[in-house]
Amino acid sequence: MAKIPEAQNRLFKNMFVCKNCQSKIRSDTQKVLKGLTKCRKCSKKAFRPLKKK
């Protein structure tokens, strides 16, 4: 199965997962690194990148 770049960008670009409640959020990488982004569900600021399957 061929990987389509547009689909890869839509699914994985700027996607992060909360380390506490595992909810997904789309945010700019620099905002996450600076701690300006917080989770909608638990209000924590700890995120990890989404793992590609």
C-alpha cells in the first residue's frame, strides 16, 4: 500500500497525545515545547508526539 503524503500530513502533522489522559490534540510544536498548550480534558501540559503506525 502506497503512502500518500497528503494523508500522512493530515493524520500525523502537529498531533500530540496527553501523557496523563491519552487524548489527542493538534498544536504547533513550538507551543508544546514552550508549555503554552494544555490538555482540554485534564488541563496538564505534558504531551508526546503521536506514534506512526
